[in-house]
Amino acid sequence: MRFLRLCFGLFVLGSAAFAADGRRPNILFIVVDDQSPFDLKAYNPKSALRTPHLDRLAAQGMVLDGAYHMGSFIGGVCTPSRHMIMSGRSVWHLPIGPRGGALSPPELEQQTIPAVFNRAGYATMRTCKIGNSYEAANRLFAVRRDATKRGGTDETGSAWHGEQVLGYLAERDRTPAADRAPFFIFFGFSHPHDVRDGKPDLLAHYGATNHTDRAAPPPSHPKQPALPENWLPAHPFPHGHDDVRDEVAVSGVWERRDERTIRNEIGRQFACSEAIDVEIGRVLARLEAMGELENTYIVYTADHGMAIGRHGLQGKQNLYEHTWRVPLLAKGPGIPPGTRAAGNAYLMDLLATFCDFAGIAAPPSNEGLSLRPVLEGKKVAVRDTVYGVYSGGAKPGLRSVKHGDWKLVKFDVNGGAVRETQLFDLRENPHEFLEAHRAPAVIAATGVAPAAHQRNLAADPRHAAKLAEMEALLLAEMRRLDDPWRLWNQPADGLKPPPEMPAPEPKKKKAKN
């Protein structure tokens, strides 16, 4: 095994690409914890969230309109998502999956982002939260400064992560430029994941408070962001994990979905997200002062989306677009400014993309596709069909498939008591409006009245052929990706239920620098 690693490392170094001036590109990978793409103006021009540095990043690079996290088999969606990012493996082929031992190669951590870039001669650094991640891979970064920071001060919030990167860059700046290795920096944040304790000045801007009284809703304020267009006071039917922590125990929200609670919580989330944008701006300014910004690929994303009141949900355990999708912005050499593309990307594609940027080979265990042809404007997308899963609660759970503008979502939960099918034309119904969104009280609260055709089309006989087509496509993707379950109207394929899932990784103590 050590001989194979040595050979692989030599192959990587031998294939590395050099720029005309002899420098290999740097990579700055920015990942936040829990963020819907629709929070950002790049995806939702109506958003009240101030992110001038991310707006500039979008204007100077490319926005992907179809980026997804693929899904999860446990309630802690962060964990499989971050395993997919690090390893380039699909959701059912992860070592922590229900059949991980059979479908994942041994010692996979040696083929993850830090291991690959260490072997390629890159200087690797990481700062991020602790827990619900891929610990075996995280510890391989040459410099690791991890801590969970979700407080409302510079020391307890996102500024702490910014300081770790700035400190690392300061050390780098003391090294002669000719002696600097290219860097791969994993710039992770603990926010805007709850608890969303924002800094006082940012909370004031969004009219929000760090609410702690479970017995009463927070105070209303005219500055609070508006309700999402697809807000509901409750989801129309049980979705299979109604008692998961995110839906019932988030401090400041708990089980409330009233207008005051949701608007305040979005304000808190925006305060935390703006604080992240400030830190991104500080790091980009430092790179520019060092003369390294133009030779740096910058990729911004989240580990998954988030509901916060949309469709009557609070968490990340669903497959609506606000939660299944992730923001993905990219800037760097060869990426045309001010452009967008569908991409049809998964987070597992990032490893292959980073390797392509650096001119090194993706590891043999990788299943992702390089997004570089899309990011350079040579292709619109890397795949035609996108698959999604959530089975962290009742089994088989939720499944989704998207092809073009059409999307199918199926719920098979609570021992067969809930079997629901949703069919959306996202071009005509981008917010995935349901019949519940037509309730007068909902329209009065959101100010949005869905058009007659903006609804679930699964029961519409005019779309029976499209429904059948999407059902067949979903089954094909489930088979191709080794999905271990089948839904009520699918052939059993001789499958046996997989064993119970392991619990999420325990939180680790603060790592030593």
C-alpha cells in the first residue's frame, strides 16, 4: 500500500501544470455551514442580505445555477455532504454509508483533498467547525486550526475563522516569493448554522434579536427581512423526520413557524452571513496586497441549503430547491467574468475540479466530474440528470430527480402511511408552490398569490407521460448509484434493508495548531 501511495504521489507531481510565469495556481475554497442559494443576491435579487464581496465574486466569475449536495442517509446532513466534498464519492459510496465497507475503498482518507494536494507539493491549510465532518481527512491538512464558532463576537464568531487564514497568510508573506509553494486553503465557517447569534450591529441592521424565550415569539421589527415567497405555517403532510432536531429544537425557533419567529430568524441568519462576507473581504484584500489574488482560484459554496420557514420547514432534511441546492460561485484564471451556467454539479465534483485547476490527477477513488469545462464556458453542464435523497428519518424516505426544467420528488415514509409524489416544472414554478400556498392567510402574509399553473402537477392527467418518464429516470438513477432502498411503486430488485446507520461522529476537542 505504501508503494502504491509513493507511485501515485510521483505521478501527481509529474503531471502538475505550471503557469507561464512558473507559478502553479493557488486554491481558496470557502464553505459555509447551512445556506440556501436564495439568500444571496446572485440567486435572488430581492434578498435583503448584504454581501458586497460575494456579489463582487459573482460579478468577476461564474455563478452555477444548478449545484446540489446529493443528499443524506442521516439527520446530520453535514456529515455525508462533507465526506462527498473531501472524497469525490457519491452518497451511497461513502465509508459511513449503510454499506460503506462494501462500496468504499479502504483508507479513503488517503485519497481526499488534503492528501492529494499534500502529495502534489501544495501547502495545505484548514480552518472550520469541529464535528459532523470527515475527521480522518481533516487531520491531514498540514496546518489545521479548527473550532466551532457560532457566537456574536469577533472571538466567538466568524471573525475567528478569518483570523486563522489571515495569520496563515501573514506567515506565508514572510517567506520569499520564490520559495512559496502554491496553497490550498480550506476556509470554512461555523455559521450561519444555528445557533445564529449575530453581532449586535448586524442584528440591528436586520431588526433581529438573539431570541431565547421559548414561551413567546420574538418581537417584530419593520427592518426584519420579508417572509420567503414559499413560506408556509406548516408542511402540508408529515415528511418523515418531523421530530429531527432542526425542526423542533433550534434555539429561537423551536416548533414555531409564525411570521414573527421566521422573519426574526432570517434576520439572525442574515447577520451571521454578512459577518462571513466581511471575513471573505478581508482575506481577498490580503491576497491582493500579497500579489497572489490573480493566481488564485476562489470557490464559494455551502455544505447544503436550508429552509428557515420555506414550505413550513426549518431544517435541511428535505429535497426542495431551497435545501437540496447549494450556492456555487467561482472566480479564477480562465473563468469568464459575469457569467452563469446550469452546471448540474454535485459537491462531490469539487475534488476533481480542484485537481483540474492544479493540473494534477484526480485520485482513482474519485467519482466526481471536473467542472472546469463549465467554469471556462466550454460546456453548459457536466451531466443531464441530478439525483437527490434524504433517508435520515423514516425509511425509505425522500427521493428526487431533476432533468431539464422538470423535477420529481417522492415521499415514502412512516411505514407507508405517507406516500406522496410531487412533479414540478421549475421554469414555470421555481418556488415549488403547493396548494397550501393558495390559502388566503398565506397569501396575506407573503404577499404572493401563486398562478393557477404553479402547483404540483403529479395528479394532472395532462402530464401523465412526463410523470412516467421521470419515475423511470428516478429508478434508473437509484439503481446506478446503488441506492439500497426502493419506493412503494418501484420493483424491489431483491434488496434487503441495510443495517442501521452509525451515529454521527462525536464532537472533537479543539485541535492543536
